[in-house]
Amino acid sequence: MRRAVCPGSFDPVTNGHLDIIARASRLYDVVHVAVMINKSKQGLFGVDERIALIEEVTADLDNVVVESFHGLLVDFCKQRDIPAIVKGLRAVSDFDYELQMAQMNIGLSGVETLFVPTNPAYSFLSSSLVKEVAQWGGDISHLVPGPVLEALNSRLRQR
Ligand code: ADP
């Protein structure tokens, strides 16, 4: 079984994430989506909510498994026998940090990182930008899947 992981915060999952996950799912037998638990940074959605949303919007991809992790991503990989991390590269601005991470991860454990060029339609897209625009009533319906749009609107109304 060829396995890969798509890691991230996914607070919440966007069409940009989904594009990378779907493309990885066509290249690998099993794709683990790993939702990072960051105890020092409270998100708009809890980790369980983020997982439920990703599961809902990837329901048509039957080789995608969604899990949480904390600690080192390479340990998550080692425990599950995952040799590859798949990441989307949006712009040159992503590159410095991603290169550092990739080199650290291969040095730590031999886990490779594969970069997938972002679909140009989503190259400006991030979860934080989506949240910011939604907060001020901007239309983000073309940037996130339907269930995420609903969850965002109802969460922001509660605030
Ligand atoms: P963000 O808050 O910037 O969306 P995440 O940590 O949730 O960040 O993103 C996890 C990973 O998903 C990123 O490292 C990147 O590989 C990928 N990703 C995020 N946004 C996009 C996008 N718009 N297009 C392609 N890949 C993306």
C-alpha cells in the first residue's frame, strides 16, 4: 500500500486543501489527512469539528482517512508507515518555509515531501483569509465547500 499524508490546521478546510487532497488521492492508495492539534492556538473550529467537516467533504474519496495529530509529523508518519508528505505550494512566499520543513523532516526520519502546484484558482486562498472575509460578510461561496460555508456562517453568527 502506498501511503501519503496531507497535514495542516484546516480551520476550516477550503477548496484549495480539497484540491490537493483529491489530487493526492489519485496518486496514492491511502491518503491520511492529519489535522494538527495546536494547544497554544485556539481555532474558530475545534479539532473534532474540523475532522467532521473534512470527512463530510471528502466522503466521495474512499481512500482518504482523516485523523488528528500532535507532536512531530514524522512520528505520525513512522507509526503508520507513511513515506511521503504531500503539500500544496501556493506561491514563492510558501517556498522558504516549506523547503526548511521538508529538509528537516527528511533529515529527522527519511520521510520525503512532495510539492504539488496549487490550482491557480486557489493560489491566494488560505483558511485565515476565508475567515476574515466571511467575518465581514464577503462572499466566499466559491472558495469553500457547501458544508463549510454553512458551518462558517453559523459559527460567525454565534459570535
Ligand atoms: P492555511 O491556514 O494557510 O490554509 P493549513 O495549515 O491549513 O494552512 O494548510 C495546510 C496545507 O494545505 C498547506 O501547507 C498547503 O500545503 C496546503 N494548502 C493550504 N491552502 C492551500 C491552497 N489554497 N492551495 C493548495 N494547497 C493549500
